[in-house]
Amino acid sequence: MSRLGLYVHVPFCSSICNYCNFNRGLFDPELKDRYVAALLKEIQSSPHAARPADTIFFGGGTPSLLDASEIESIIGSLRRSFDLSQDAEITLETNPETVDREKLEGFRAAGVNRISFGVQSFQDDELKRLGRIHSADRARAAMAAARAAGFDNVSLDLMMWLPGQSVDRWLANVDALVEAGPDHASLYLLELYPNAPLKEEMARGGWSLAPDEDAADMYLEAMARLERHGYRQYEISNVARPGRASRHNLKYWTDGEWVGFGCGAHSTVAGVRWKNVSATEEYVNRVAAGTSVVTERRHLSHDERLGDALFTGLRLCEGIDLEEVGHRYAVDVWSRYGEALRPYIDEGWLVRRGERLSLTRAGMLMANEVMAAFV
Ligand code: SF4
């Protein structure tokens, strides 16, 4: 039986960013209290209780808006319900403006051992354009406070291909990241959903996105620069210092199992995938009434599970072991997909070495096209 990853969703934010399509809402202290109580109740009654688990990930929203005592209660409840490893990785997504050294010390005392900062940019005009409420200096101060509070596993998110962002401006952000010195970093492309308010602001401000070739240069040069500074890329969007890859997120990419708690949280266990109701109030009310919070539950077919294992595994730089996946799903992977994948090998986007199949860095830019072969 594999060890579970445990995900806890915290849907509250101090303000709403103009590009954000996550499951979140404005912070409301009264609703937050009821939400934490509901989380504790959902955890206690989990049908997967007693199973071994080795990661906890507080995601959001802005989990760092909770008090350290609330984080401690939730971790305590997970410990009582699951067989949590002594060395479990416990991550808290944190927005820089919500913390100082004292608050971070509280989180550390509560059991958190990994902080993931949503920095997004080290340039104040870019942050304003995104509707973020921290400054670059505040982000640097939060990083320093995390170190002072004793965290030796700190991650930082940056977004690239922002409206009006040139390649040079992006690379200045990468240099600032290197200077800040996190142990792990995630570099995401800004994706704009159809009605994102940022789209209107872009039109008003006359900001456009750099051409696709520039976006490719941004990605390739960032990865090269980070590697020169001791980071190893291990996934399409993620780099880490040795031993600091995200153990929780690796479960999503290695065909692992996870249980999510809170509104909108997803879970996948033993080929069954389910999702909790998205609306915070409805989630709280359902828990209080003792009714199920699950809105969608699906048994994945054999082919869907195989497709997912290949699709997500290919996000990793080490790629997939065709023999191992084939053994797990009783199928000859190459006989089934080899013909569809051959053109990508010829193109230089995919490489097969023995039983290992992986994307080249150029192929990572074309990942969606390549992965379509599996779905
Ligand atoms: S802080 Fe994160 S979750 Fe909250 S609105 Fe901004 S992008 Fe969305």
C-alpha cells in the first residue's frame, strides 16, 4: 500500500488577484472559524483513516491567513487519524504579506517544515499589474524571516510571460530568485482564463504578451541559469536543490494516492477519484449537517489510469519507465503508443533510452501536444 499525500484546502485570501481562477474567496473571520471546525470534523470521519501518509500540503487560497494554533489543530487531527511518518513533509503555502518572523515561528512550532511562498515577481510594477498586494521587498523580507524562524526547506513561485514582460525583465526576476536563495522553485506560465479581469486591464493599459518565441526563450534561459546556480530541474515547471524536490507534488506525477480535505479538494485512491463541493458555505453546512461533502466520484477505467500514469509521469525530467508502468498496468506500453510517439522522437521532443522515455527540454515546451498521445 503506498503512502498517502494529505491535502488541506484553505479558500481564504486577503484580496483577489485579477488573474486568479482558483477556488477562493475573501477572508471572513466568522466563516474561517466555522471552516476550520468543519475541516477537523471531515478529517476525523475520513474513510481512509489509519492509512500510512507521509506528506501534508496546505494549499489555497492563502493558508497562511490561518493562525498557527489552527494549523496545529489541523496537523494534530491528521496525525490522530492517519499513520503519519515521523519525517513527514508538511508544506504551507504562504503569501509574503501575511507573515513575519513571529508568525513563521508559530507555524514551525505547529509542525510545518516547508514553506512555499507565492512571490510571482520581484518587480513592484509587475506585482501591481497582477493585483498582488505584496512588494518585492516584502517578499525578500518574508524569505529572510522564514530562514530566521528556522525553515531549511523554502520554496518560491514565480510567474513568467506576464503582460508587458520582456525576456530581460523576466530574467531579472530569475536572478532575484537566485539571490533570494530558496531550496526549491516553481516557474509557471501565466494562464489567463476567458473572463479574467486582467484581460480587460491589459486592453486598457495596452500591455500585450511577448511573442511565443520569447516565451520559449524565457523558459529555456531560466532553466539554464538556475542550473548554473545549483538547482536541478526535476519537472517541467519545478527545480530544486539536491534532496529538496516536493515530496507531496511528486505523488501527483508518480501515479501516487492522495486524500484532499476542504472545499473543492480532489482525492485519488485505488483508482477512484472524487471531488468535494467547491463553495465554502455549502461545504461547512454539509459537514455540520453530517451529509457527504463529495459532489463527484468516479471509478477510473484501466485505460484512464494508464493514460494518467504516462501523462503525468512524462512531466518529470526522469520520465517514465516503460517496463515498470507496463508491468503495473499489464500492458506493453510501446506496442500501444509507440507509433503515435515516434514522430516526437524524430522531432527531438522525446527521447527513449532503454526502457526510459522522457521529454527533452525542447519537448517540454511542446508537452501538451506530446501528452495528447495518451488521452
Ligand atoms: S492569493 Fe493566490 S489564491 Fe488568492 S486570489 Fe491571489 S492568486 Fe488567487
